[in-house]
Amino acid sequence: MGYALIISEVRRGVFEERNLDAIGIANLAGKDAYLLIPEGNYNINGNMVDKIIKVKTEESMFLNPLIITGLITKIMDSSASPEMVIFTHSSSGIEMASYLAGKMGLPIITDISGYEKNGDIFFKSYYSDKVFGQFKKTKESPLILTVRSGSFKDFATDKGKQAEETTVEGLSGIEERSFIEYVEEEKTGVDITKAEFLLSLGRGVGNKDEIPKFEELAQLLKATISGSRPVVDKQWLPKERQVGTSGKTVKPKVYLAMGISGAFQHIAGMKDSECIIAVNKDPEAPIFQYAHYGIVGDANKIRDKLKDIIQGG
């Protein structure tokens, strides 16, 4: 059956939730899941993988592509090579996967969001999920993958037995590159990750002058305002309000998206909301694929109509 080597993403002693997508695609592809992780007290469900390989090294070493490449080479030299080496599709995951593929001359597919076992075909999307590319391995060598957050975590299921554990020696620091420190994002104002009802705005609302009118609607709905990256880039809303892979991941009870087309970066940040309601003029907008309820129409007109209804107009 072969195995997939999963390079865990850890931060400050936390096993990131996005690792579940890497575990999920390994399971979906029918491979034994081997998890590479630094030593530490990480909260891992050992029943989800077949083997846990603990490295005698500091967590910061797992942010260094030179160290990771050395570790993977060491594992491949001492045992059978994996059929897949899987990273999360994060800034560090993309960097490490690319470096490993270039250094070892291995094929790489980034940002995987789908997989078809019959045919062993991987899918990734382009143009805000409007076009999907199909990729297939053509030679017998380890395949490097980065996996989009939220795409496969449902397949990270309990295998019914505790994973085998083994420990390997780490590598010494590499002078060309070293970890300095974590730099935390400055936190000010409202934490949208705690909101139960988000009224989220996209570029489809038109211009900055419309924002106060949506804030009035949010007050009537007892909702918190958030937005997509284009709205934040235009400085219509502050950065702390951004939903998506380069913003915040949110899971409110209600997510009302108005004027948001639904680029995958945004979808990844809100797709687990309990109820998603989308309003967009384009009936082909990707966000309708994820919405529980959808309205095809102008976001500003729908906003005014909602205000009239709530105020009894």
C-alpha cells in the first residue's frame, strides 16, 4: 500500500488543525499515514495516523526547509521511500515543499483541493474555483503535495488503533538560516473569530461610502461586520476584520456574505460556518457552491430591503 509522510505544522506547542487535511488526503489515497513531528506535548489523536515519528529537535527547526529536507533525506535513506510527502498549503508549507522538490528533483503539486482515487487524480482550482486542473503522477518517485486547508479534514478519521511511535535524531542547526522569533499579529478592536453572527462584505458592495449603511444593518441584526481581502486592501475595513487564509478563520452560527464572489482563499476561512447565506449579482459566483441559502441580486438593494423589513417599513 505504501505510506505518506506528513510534515506536521506546529506553532508554540500547538498541533495546527490544518494538519488534519494532510492526514485526510493520505487516508483518502489509501496510504498509511506517517506523521513527522518534533518532540513535545502536542495534542494529537494518535488513532488518526499509523505511525508518529518524533524528531529530537526544537519546534523552530520545523520552520527551516534546509532542516526538513535533511530529515526527509535521512528517513528515506534508512527505510523505504514514501509515495507522498505532504505539507499544509501555508506560507511555510509551500516554502518547504518547493525547496524539497527542487533539491531532490521530485514532482510537486501545490494547493490540492480534490482527489479521485479511481485514476489517482489530484485536483486544484484556478480563477476563484471556476476552473479545475487535473494532475496525475507519471513516474515512480515520491510526490510532493501541499494541501488546501479545509479540503480533506473529514477524511482524518479514527483508525481504531493507537499509532506506532518511533524517535529519530534531529539535525544540528544550519548556519545559512536560523529561526529568530515568532512575531505576533497586533490585536486591536473586535475579534471576529468570537462572533456568532457575521455580516461579511465584499467588493460587490461598490464603494467605501456604502460601509456605514451595512454597519446600520449589522446593528439591527446584532451582527459583527467582517470582509473579504479586496475590501481590506481598499481600506474600506481594517485588517482585523478580514476573513480568509490571509486573515481570520471563522465559524459563526450565521455567516451572511454580501457582495462576495467566493475566492478559495476566502472560502477556506468561513466554509465551516453553521449557516452560510450568500448575496451576489452573479449566479455563477463560487460562493453559492458553499451557501446553505443564496440570493441572486444587488447586495445594496437587498441590504435596504432587509432594513425596511426589520424596521417595519
